[in-house]
Amino acid sequence: MTHPEKESPAGSAPVKRVYIETYGCQMNVYDSDRMRDVLAPLGYARADAPDEADLVVLNTCHIREKATEKVYSELGRLRAHKDRRAETGQATTIVVAGCVAQAEGEEIMRRAPVVDFVVGPQAYHKLPELIARTARATGDRIDATFEPEEKFDALPAPRAEGPTAFLSVQEGCDKFCTFCVVPYTRGAEYSRPVDQIVAEAKALAAQGVRELTLLGQNVNAYHGKDGGGAETSLARLLRLLARIEGVERLRYTTSHPVEMTEELIALHGDEPKLMPYLHLPVQSGSSRVLKAMNRKHTAEEYLAIVEKLRAARPDLALSTDFIVGFPGETEKDFEDTLALVRAVGFASAFSFKYSRRPGTPASGMHGQVEEDVKTDRLARLQSLLSCQQRGFNDRQIGQTLPVLVAERGRKPGQVLGKSPYLQSVHFEGDAGLIGQIVPVRIIDASQNSLTGAA
Ligand code: SAH
Ligand code: SF4
Ligand code: F3S
């Protein structure tokens, strides 16, 4: 039985549909888009819900226990979809990709027979091969190999969706913070070659992309080779990308404080296309805890970097990540964190309770903190951080900001865009403004967004 909406216009090969559910960080968002690019030549169009899809991919995150648990509960729901579709003769292929796939491939296959195969974050360029193999019921059903170079060589040209785009420039991490799974799930640090990145940026700009966000777990440690084989810093890469016609705005994330070089700090003052917003995770304001985390810097050193950044670019807005309740964290350590927050003044921040991750050094440390203590500290920290975020947003009222209009707003006649400080701004405007940078007077602010009048 064929479904009318599944027939291609020419009535030839039926259109297949893929639904990708993305968890975790921006690198996974980028990877999900690239998986769609890899699948497009096989005839897969985008599905909006899993029950319309012939292929469902869960692109997973392993960073905290909760993120991992979500995958198994979602697989339970997908089993019901698969059974329901099977009743009408439709097959559904279920794939687990991303960091849980890398870390727990065998366990997934054992615990969730609904899964057809598992593919790690460095192997998804082989999706077509894995799909064919599964259809033939031959070969391995887990591909968790680390081949970032081969992956980036194999990926097709990206398809842009709207005026902003992510561009992965660096993969993996060699920092081994004692709480973190990323060095195990994403492998060793790898920087893509400069020419490949420039080509991808040009292809995106030609499709109307105006703002590029360069991605890497440790993006400021970027040291890819240029055409002549010389190592290139992130600052130099950003300078090259700023020259591409059509690229009006540049951002990069996530940075490690110890890789914040003088050259990169200076670029924040010199390069107008580099947006005045930086995500610079600090994790804790206690130098003792930072040492146990293996972050390789003290709280004072972090504050000194912030000072230099603000000297280079006085209006720089900062965002960060915190972990509360790291093993051994005392009330005094936590108060040092609150003091650091007060000293810096963040425009936004993410904060998490420490989650014990199997195989990481911190999971075996003495002094694990009680859950109720973590809950209490997280609430106190978040209340301070949300006050700062609200204050930062309120201070924009009355200013005129250049807003890159990205999409239609939720209400008719409205559009939605981003300020240089990465705030969402909605205002009355025509959809024809999408893709343009327009001056918008800010007339109101809330916790999470700004209201403007063009
Ligand atoms: N590469 C980035 C972070 C990647 S993970 C960096 O170096 O900062 C994103 C955030 O998740 C981290 O900054 C940290 O705050 C949080 N995180 C990582 N592991 C965690 C764990 N075991 N428990 C709680 N939060 C964690
Ligand atoms: Fe994880 Fe630390 Fe690497 Fe960030 S720098 S990805 S927190 S190990
Ligand atoms: Fe999660 Fe993997 Fe990103 S563990 S945060 S999806 S690198």
C-alpha cells in the first residue's frame, strides 16, 4: 500500500522520510544537519514527527546521567511507533547516533532490540553504508570508529537553512576535565584544515548565510593547517572568514579559558564582524575545586582573562557554565563561585548539578556531595544568575541594536532575530526582512528576550 503523500511528484522513486531528534550541544545540532545532507542523495526528505518517518535517528548526548536516560525512554516510545507502522506494512529503521552511541553502543543493542544500528559521532558519514548493511542483515551493527578526517572529507556540501549557520571546525578534546565524558565520546582533538572550512563557509554564504558560529568542544584550541601546511590559530581563521563576502557576523563556541590567547583577545577589539559575546565556561569560582576538576587555571586567572577581554572590547557580554556539588565542594567553595559571578556579571549562563559519569576520574573521588545540597546550591546560583541575565536584558531598553532577522515570529506580523549579544529580539516587521541586519530600538525586555520597534 502506498500513501499518496509519499509519492514523488514524478511518480518515480517514493520519497522516504527521516526524522532526527537532537539532544545535547551545538555540535550535535551541526551533526544532525550534516546527517540530513548525507541522507538527501538517498532520497530522504525531512519528516516532522517520528510516526511519519521511515528512518528515525536519535542523536544523543552523554554529558549527564539524565541526558543518557532520556535515550532509553525515547526508545521505548519508538518501539510503539515501529509496531504501529508495521501493522500497515511500513518498515521503520531506528538508529542511535551521537555520544551515547559512542559510549554505550553494545549496551544499547542489548537493552533495546528496536534499534537497527548504532553510529558514533565520528562515523555518521557512513550512514548510507550502514543502512544498506542493515537491510541485507549483514555486518556489524555498531560503528564507533574515530575517523574525523575521513568524515569531513566525505561529507557533502552543506545546505543552509536561514541566515545563521553552525560550522564545526574542531572535534574532540584532549583536556580531560575530571568530570567530563567528551574526550571519550568524541575522541582526541582534531582541527579541520583551513581550506576545507573556508570552502564550507563560502558555500554557506552563497546560500544566504550572514552569521557563522564556529564550533568545537575546545574551539579556541583550533590549530588546523593552511594550504601551505602551516598551523593556523583560531584568530587567524576568524580573520580569513571575515573576508568572505556575505559573512557579516562571526561567533565561536565553546572556548576553554587556558586557550584564550593574546591574539584572540586582541581580535575582539579589532574585528568588527566578531560579535561582542563570548561563552567562556568557568565551572567553579573556587581555585581548589578547579584544580580537582583539572581545569588548569585558577579563579583569579579567569578573572584576569575577563579583564583583558573587556579592555579589548568594553561591551563584551559573557556567558558561562557552572557545575555545583563537584566532589569535595564545601559551602566556602560554593560561596567563592557566587563571588566570582558577582565579580564578572554574566549576560547568561548554564548551571548544572554535578553528575557522576562512569569511567571519569571524578566519579570515583571521595566527598561526593549529597543530592539535597546540590539542589540547594543550584537554586541559589541560578537565582543570582537569572537576576544578572534580567539586568543585562533590561539595560538594552532604549538602545538601538543591529538585529539579524532570522525567521518569522510566533505572532503574525512579527519577526525574530538576534542582537550582537545573542539575545532574541522580536518586533513587528515584514518577513522580507529575513536575512537582513536592521537597526531595532529596544522597547521592552524579559528574562529571555527583547521586544523592539524597527
Ligand atoms: N567543552 C566545554 C564543555 C562541554 S560540556 C568546556 O570545556 O567547557 C558542557 C557543559 O556541561 C560543561 O561546561 C559543564 O558545565 C557541563 N558538564 C560536563 N560534564 C558534567 C558532569 N559530569 N556533570 C554536570 N555537568 C557537566
Ligand atoms: Fe569536557 Fe573539559 Fe574537554 Fe570541555 S574542556 S569538553 S569540559 S574535558
Ligand atoms: Fe553531549 Fe556529546 Fe555534546 S556528550 S554535550 S552531545 S559532545
